Amino acid sequence: MKFYLGIDVGTHSARAGIFDDTGKLHASAAVPFEVSRPAPDFVECSSADIWRACCDATRAAVKLAPVAIAGIGFDATCSLVVEEADLPRDVIVWMDHRAVDQARRINETKHDVLRYVGGVISPEMQTPKLLWLKEHMPESFARAKRFFDLPDFLSFRATGSDVRSLCTTACKWTRTDRGWSDDYFRRIGLGELVDEGYARIGTNVRPMGERAGTLTETAARELGLAPGIAVAVSIIDAHAGGLGLLGAADLERSVALIGGTSSCHMAVSREPVFVPGVWGPYFSAMVPSLWLTEGGQSATGALIDHVIGATPQAVLNERLDALAARAPFPAALARDLHVLPDHHGNRSPRADPTLRGMISGLSLENDVDSLALLYLATVQAIAHGTRHVIDAMRAAGLPIETIVACGGDMKNPLFVREHVDVTGCRIVLPKEPEAVMLGAAILGRVACGDSPSVEHAMAAMDHAGEVIEPARGAIAEFHEKKHRVFLRMYEDQMAYRAMMK
């Protein structure tokens, strides 16, 4: 039996998991790191703090399962790391929206490169953030030795080799299957990157799972591992979840839903499919030789936490179970309470970071039951957002029938039930719920040569678990009406904006 280490960096913590060659998790550990919000729409942290959390989590996992590690894979959020010594917080986190104006100006160019991000670039991506940095912190921009996507920084920190991932550069940096676009960077105001030959953002771009290098003596000592272990070219966290899920399903008729602080919806196809407002298509950016289409919601788990505060979800689920006796079915408890879940903007398919959340149907009640109903309506709204993304994918030609799902949100039975019934898709839950870490470990298996391809490793390590079918009849009819309200709330917001101009 061989063992592989997957290291996953989310928005607030780093996790390390040790998997065997069948995909079984033997040990895992999680360590938080500090996230700072110095101003509205600003979210920052420290790469040194993130690396420390990776090391502490790995040491804790290895202590629980002291086995020899054959290969290591890293995944992380698509946050921007600025290699500049004078910056105490050198990471601009993915959810940071400071670059909304820069994104707007980039979109006004209508450059052909934007076709590969659904026609509209997001302030969560890296070129708007780089442009913001150049305009607002020019000295730091000039002094920076390199600009990394966080997954690539982690593999660099582990190996000393500056290898960039095809996943990160395609999905977040506008590199297409034709390479970097000189004209794009010059037109948006980042021509110096072209003049430098792209040295600071990556000249050695490789597919995920290839060997980026081997663990250095220093990194091995910090992680509590042996030096010389193969380290894979890295991947974005949601895309790692896709690798840990889609091997258990019909690739081209499924969408991988990775639900955490935000949600991502990952679909693959043999031919490129352009979906307005949905990111991609990206060639080989997740599964080799297939085109990736990526939808998403900017706030899902974060939105639920915002709504319920310190009240545990389990308490609210219990209250909803008790209240369900007064309704024909549990979802109907929110018949007159509706939420538009765009509190942090809309990633897709509206592709509008300026949108805001809305609630219709509030009363003066202020007890736990009223909070439970608002929580239910919020979860339903998030599910309707997922349906909106899937409907856009289907309209463009992607034959989505099944959702394969993982992430923290999928541990909540209410979240799963509402997504099944709202979308009308069956949901397949993986046998191994930690599918994101598993996806990183799959890359470690390929990097050390134990699998000849990513697809081979997925087939060996991905396994389906529970399958949940959607409700029909009155419940389906209820959600059809709810979806019409969901779409109307957006139209109403646009009408309010027009009135207030």
C-alpha cells in the first residue's frame, strides 16, 4: 500500500490529509490562520502564516498516521501572493473585491481574451488585482520579485522550483490555450509584464500532476517529512474537489459542486463550450484534454454564517423539523419568505460583483423560529443560484443530469435536500467526503509515478457513496414558483437602481 499527502488551503485554514492508494483517508488535521479585513471589500493574510499552518497541519496528520509519503499535492484558494519583503500581509484573498473598478475598465476593452471568462472578468481574478496594486501601491508592484497564485506559491515554497499550474494561469490569470496575450496585458495597462517576458507571473507553465520538483531539505524539516518526496504541480481548491469527485460519475453529464465559503460548479466537455457569465472554457485546466466550464457563487457558506450568526445550524435544523408539522412539506415553510443571495455580488451567470442581497417577507418576529425560517429561505436561495448556473450551462449545450458534491456545506442534510429538489438533479455524495484533499493527493500520486495519468488516479481513488433523487409533484411545483420569484428579485433590483439614478 502506498500513501499520498494532500494539503488543502481554504479561506481560513490549512488542512492536511493522508490517503492510501484506494482513496481511503487515514489521518487529517486542520490549522487556522489569520485573515484580516483592513477596509470594506479588502481581505488579506500572510503567506508565511499560511505556510506555517500547512506545516503544523502536516505534522499533526503524520503523527496520527506515521507512514511513508510517496507524493504530495497542494491545492489552495485562488488568492494573489505578492513576493515583496516589505508587505506584512502579502496575500490578497480571492474574495477581496477592491479591484471592482479595475475589473470594470478591463471589461470595457471587450478584448477577445475575455471570451474565456464568460465575457466578464471578475475582481476575484488576478489581472484586476495586479492593476489595482500597480495603481495604488506602485512601489510594492515595482519591488515585487514574483506574483503567484496561492497554489503555485505553495509548490514553490516546497520545492524551490518556480513552476506555474496550467489550472491557475488559465482560470485566474487569462492565459488561454494559445498562451499569454501580449495585446491584452498592454491594453489593460500591465505592459511591463510583457516587457519582462512574463518572468514575474510565470514562464514555466505545466499541467497539474506533473512533477514540479521534490521536497527541499528546509521544507521537509518544516513539514516533518523526508526530503526528496515528489511534489505535484498544484491546483485551485475547487478544481481539486472536481478531481476528487468526477471519477465517480459520468464526466460529461455531471457537474461537480464544491460548497464551502463560496460554491463552485465544475463541468467538463470534449469541445469548448462558451457560456455567457460563466468562466471558461479552459483547456486541460482540471481534467487533462477536456475543456472546463466553471460557474460559482461568491458567498454560500459565508452567507449562511452571516445570516445565522452564532446559532448552530443543527439547532435550526431541529427547529425546522418541529415546524414542518404545520406545512405540507418542509420546504413550504418558506413559501412567503424569499432571499436573493447576492450579498457579495454575483459570480455567475450574472457576472456582476455590484449586485446585493435582498429579503422579502420579513416580520417583527425575533425568535429562534423566525431565524430558522430565514435560514431555510437562504439555503433555498443558494440552491436556486446553483440551478441558475446549471440552467445557463444546459442552455449553452452542456447536458448536466447529475451533481457530484462535496465540501462543508454538503455535511448539512438541509443544504443537500434543497439542492436536490430545487435543481431537479440527483446528487451523488462521494464515499470519501474530503474530496478536495483527495484531489490534491491524486496529483501527488501522479507526480511520484504511481499513476500514469490524472484520469488513472481518479479511477483508482474516487468512489461514489450515497445517491439522492429529487422530489417530484407538489415539491417540484413549489420550487418552480420559487425560482420565478428568485429571477424576479433580480429584475426588481435592477428596477430600483434605475429609479434611483
